[in-house]
Amino acid sequence: MEKLIEEFSLGLFFWQSLLFIGLVLLLRKFAWKPILDTVNDREEGIKNALAAAEEAKKEMQNVTADSEKLLKEARAEREAMLKEAREIKEKMIADSKEQAKLEGDKMLKQAQAAIESEKKAAVADIKSQVANLSVDIAEKVIKEQLSNKDKQLKLVEDMLGDIKLN
Amino acid sequence: MRKTFLITLLFATSLFVSNNAFASEKEAEEGADGKDLKTEIKEYIDHHLLDSHDFSLFSIEQENGEKKHIGFPLPVILWDNGLKVFSSSKFHHGETVAEVDGNYYKLYHSKIYKTDAAGTINYDDKHHATNEKPLDLSITKGVVMIFITCLLMFWLFSSLAKSYAKNGSIPKGIGRFFEPIVLYIRDDIAISNIGEKRYKKYMPFLLTVFFFIWFLNMFGLTPLGVNVTGNIAVTAALAIITFLLTNLTGTKDYWKHLFDPLGDSMPWLGKLPLYIILIPIEILGIFIKPFSLLIRLYANMQAGHIVVMSLIGLMFIFKSWIGSPLSFGLAFAISLIEILVALLQAYIFTMLSALYFGFASEEHDHAEAH
């Protein structure tokens, strides 16, 4: 202990205290504070970046899930629309076929009716013409008979032969 | 290791010179002052361990028996009825009396004493000098080393701080080595001992004291071999700062713990007789903690220097083909251990300071734990 006190140098103590305290104050301002601040900022930055990355990953997952869902929905909708369209088409085709058939049938019947009536009219016409012709023939025959007895007879005979041929 | 070689060279040179000077071996063992080798080595070590007023690198004994000192003088600053500044070369390494403004000063055992023109030193019965000692604020070898360390640290760490701005917060070069140490001190010394909340205000001191002690310890191992951290005045100054910081930043809980260590766990009547013993112990503890710091650092560094230098000295005492290489090997091994000790002592001082700061800044009631 006595040796320690003997060895103790006040001058060295004074300079050591002065220089050391000065060093602490200077380094605090020019070194430790900027160094620790930078290190803290960097650690904070890394922490934030990691959190942001995690967040982005989650967001990404959400977005993917959303788009998947949308895609599915869209696909389903398309499917439904296609099905509907097909149904409509088939129905339309069936409808038009039926209508066409009906129309055709109707037209056919009309045509048949028209033909029938034409035929009847034609037959009636023929009948009336035959009647007229008969009357004319009869007239002519009568006229001939009136002019020439033999000829009238022959004519009747010819005409009768004609009728027979008919 | 260069230290070992240089001092070996140093001893070898001086022995070679003295061997040349004196013919017989017996005479060779006795130096110019009639001292034998062992005493000379002991004195050399003692002198080395102390601070000195000039920066001597080594000394050579010349043929005429005079010692030639290689080195440079340092300014001496005295307060003796007024400021006196002169060069330490006036002392001629303690061999002559320095005369300044009509006063005479003499260097004796690395201390400056006021004396008369003849340089008489009076002794008491224990062979202690009784001469008047002026207030000595000289720039000694130790102060120079402290100053160099301060400059080095300032340059090193302020350039590290600046380099962050340049390199986008990423350390470069030597910063890659020092930044992890700074982080280690922050995370494993400061935060783990003081706590997340209050560690920040102690950081400048803890960081500075760690690097300061480490660097000075390492300087002590260089061939310059300046024993600064092994000087009681230096360690005392550091420990006193720890002591002041601990007690000036102490919280209410710290002082309550000090004067009421048992807390509410006992009635006052029971506590009183215990406190007659406990409180003085607690108060003594405040002083013992920093005192242990200063003694631990001082003794470790002092012991390291003594051991290394003694082992080197042994080489010249043995002077044989077996003894000398053996002590050289030992000196080499101890020097390696000293490099570890240099770091370890810096760590321990910082660690314990942080621990004491942790005690001082505790805020929760601690009574139950005792």
C-alpha cells in the first residue's frame, strides 16, 4: 500500500483525467454517436425491410388467391354462357324447323286446294265448252240437215262415229 | 514479440560492451557502478515500470563507463511558487541537478525533488526522501503515450464514423474489424448489464475506456514497452470516473437499496441491529468496487511486465546453452499470453464498470431477491 502511494504521480493522474475526459467527450460527439446512430438506423432499416418483404409476400399471396378466384369465376361464367348460347341455338333451330314444316304444310295444302279448284274450274270449263261444242255441232248439223238431207245424215253418221271413237 | 527481440538486443549490446571493457569475467558481472548483474536487471525493471521524465528507448554503457541514453527529452512542468517549464534534458537522466530561476531540482526514483545546488537528498529512517516535492505536471513518457493513444483513437473512430456516410452505412477497411467490437460492447456488455432503457448514456464511456485500455495495454507490449496501464495513477483516474459515474447517475432505488438493503421483508426492530453492520459494509462497497477495478488493472499489467522482463533478464543471468534458450522460450510464451491479457483486462474493466452502472440504474424493487 505504501509502495502504491509512493508510486502515485499526481501529474500523471491530472493529465490522464484531463486527456481521458476530453477523449470521451470528443469521441462521443465525433465517433460514438454517429457510429451507434448509423448502426441503429441500419438495424432498424433491416428490420423494416424484412417486415416489408413479409408484408409484400402476404400481399402477393392474397393477390394470387384473388386472381385465381376471379379466373375460376370467369371460367365458370364463360362455361355457363356457352351452354346457354348452345341451348338457345338448338331451340332456335328446332323452332325454325317446326315453323318451316308448318309453313310448308300450309303452303302445300293451299297449293293442293288451288290445284283442286283449278281442276274443278277446268273440268267445269271443259264441260261447258263440250256443251257449247255440242250445241255448236248440233247447230251445224241442224243447219246442214236443213240444207242437204244426205249430207245431214252422213254428218250425223260421222259425228256419231266420232263420238263412238271418243 | 519484437519487444522480446529488441530488449534481448539491448541487453546483449550492453553486456557485449561491458565484456569488452573489462577483461575478467568477475569484473564483467559487475557493472560500472560496482553493482552485480542481478541488481542491475532489477533496477532496470523497476525503472521501466515507473513513469519517466524523458522518452528513452535504450541506453548503452560506453567504454569509459558512462551511460549513453538514446531517446529524446520531454517538457517538465512544475508549479513551485509560479509555473516553471523546462526540458528534462537538464536532469541528464537524474545524474545532474537542474537549475531553474534560482531553484534546484533533482530527479530521484523518477520523482522531482527540490534540492540545493549540490543535489543533496535527505532521507528519513526508512530511506525515503524527505525533500520538498513541487507540484509536478510534467509531460512524462506516460502522458506522451496517453496523448498518442488519444490521437490514434480519435483519428480511428471519427474516420470510421465518417466512412459510414461515404459507403452507405457499411463499414469498410479497418471498420470491419472494429465495428463488431463496438457492437459486442453495446449488446453483450452495456445492454445485458445496464438494460435496454438506460444503457445509452453510458456507451461513450464504456466504448472509450475499453479501447483506451486495450490500446495502451498493446502499446505496453511493443518494443517501446511503455507501462501506462500498469501505473496506479492512470488506473486510479479511470476507476474514479467509473465511481463518479456510478454514484452521480444512481437512481432512487440504488440509494434505497444501499441504506435499506433488506427492504420491507423485515420489521424495523429486527432490521436495526443488522443494519449496524450491513450499512457500513454497503457504504464501504461503493468504494471497494472501483478500488478493485484500479488494483486489478494495475496489478495485472504491472505483473505482466515484471514477468516478461524478468524472464528476459534471466537469459543474461544463466548465460548457458540450456538456461538462456529456455528463458527465451518462456518469455516468448508469456508475451503471447500478455497479448491475451491486454484484451482480457480491457474487457474486465469495461464489463465491471457496466455492471456497477447496472446496479446504479436499476429501477425495480430488488428487496425480495436478498
